[in-house]
Amino acid sequence: MGAGGTGSGGGNDTVFICYGICFNSGSIIEVIENGKLVKKTISEIKKGELVQTYNGNSKCLTEVTKITKNEGLFECYEFKCRTNASNTKYISVTGSHIMIVFGKGKDEIKFKKAEQIKVGESFRTSEGILEIIEINKKTMKDCFQLKTEDGTVLANDILVSTLYLEDNENQNKLQKVLESSKIPII
């Protein structure tokens, strides 16, 4: 999976579309370091580290199997979820990033490309199922592709997939992710 150019100007203003699972370079991931959970930006994550995710209703760890930096300017979608009246959670990913989405009734779980998600759908977080209240299309500098052993990670405390839908090897992992995401609504 790589980046393909889309002209949006000339010279250094070229914006790329990442045809993979790409996160904003500032995405926060919790990892085990010296026996403790610490927060790191995705740009600091290394292959082999244990990162936090969910299995059903419990947080657990999964190993990073691949991390790749893509340099340049990339189209992305920034999702905003409200946790309460004064707190919000954000995540920015490229349009082709596969997200784990809960439907408007919060009982339907499916995979969707970020570019297909609508306001009113929801993401899983440590605070429960949170509704997406705003989506903005932006440009980000540099992005990172991350893959994990179980196919998920908590990025900015939002459960997301690290698998490609088009990759036949991932079909069993995708099904397991959906099955383990069927959790009680908090």
C-alpha cells in the first residue's frame, strides 16, 4: 500500500492520498514501557512494542507488527466525538483507513472507510460508544501506517482497525475484530 499523487496546486503543495491505513503523526497510542502504560505519539512507536486495544469489554495488549512513515501532505478526515458537555475526542486518519463503526442505533457494528462515515455514527472508546458529532476534511503532514497482531489499536482512545479490507489474509482477523467488538453499551 502506498501513496498516489493528486494535484492540488504545484510544487510543494501537492497533496497525496494514502491508499492504506494511515494515522496522523500526532495520534496518541498507549504502550507498555518498563512495565508501565505510557502515552506515545505514533511517530515514536516501534515494531515489537505492545500497544493497548480492546478484546470484548476489556482493555488488552497487542504487538505492533509493522510501522511505516509516509512523508508528504495527505488528505485526511478528522472525527470529533463528544464525551460530555466539556470534553471531546478527536482522531485524524486518511480516507481509506478502515474504521470500526457503530450504527446510529449503536447495535450494528461494521467496517467502513473513513471517507464513508457520517455524523451520527459512533466509535468505541474507553468511555463507551461515543457519537461522531463533526467530520472535517483536512490536510496532514506525514502519516503513519500501523499494523498490530490482532488488527486493532486504541488511537487517541478510539478503537480503530489496523487491517486492510482488500487483503484476503485479513478476512479471518476482520471477522474476529467484529465479534470481539460486540460489547455491552456503556
